[in-house]
Amino acid sequence: MAPERDVRLKRLLYRSKYTGTKETDTLLGAFAERYLPQLSPVELDQYEALIENSDPDLYMWISGQKPVPPQWDNEVMTMLKSMRPNA
């Protein structure tokens, strides 16, 4: 793995596990551990931009309690939704 990719993955893993709310820590942390190493550069960009959203919005979108806005409805969001306990 390229050193810059390795650093980026470690940073994203940390950010995913320590978002500020327990629910998103759990969802994003599990997603990051499972999928980050295999994401393409484009998907990593999508994920990195996505996690800039507020924790409540992320949780509502991933859990299906609110519709996902079109700009965030991509491959990464589909993978995140598959991580739901009831998915």
C-alpha cells in the first residue's frame, strides 16, 4: 500500500470511530474496518466528503429514518446502509 494511502486510511478509520456520537461511531467504525482498505480512490473521496456531514444526518440517512439527499446517494452510501443491523 502506498504510504499516502495508508496514512489516509488510518486517518479515516480514526475519524470513523470517533465521530462524536455512539451510534455513528458504531456504524462508521464497523464500515471503515470492513470496507476502507478495498475502496477505490473515488469511493474514498466520496466517503471522506460524506463524513463531513453532521452525525444526526448521517445516522438518519444510514438507518433509513430520512431519505438520503441525491448528492450523498452513491455506492458508499449503499455500502453503509448494508451495515444496518436490520438491513
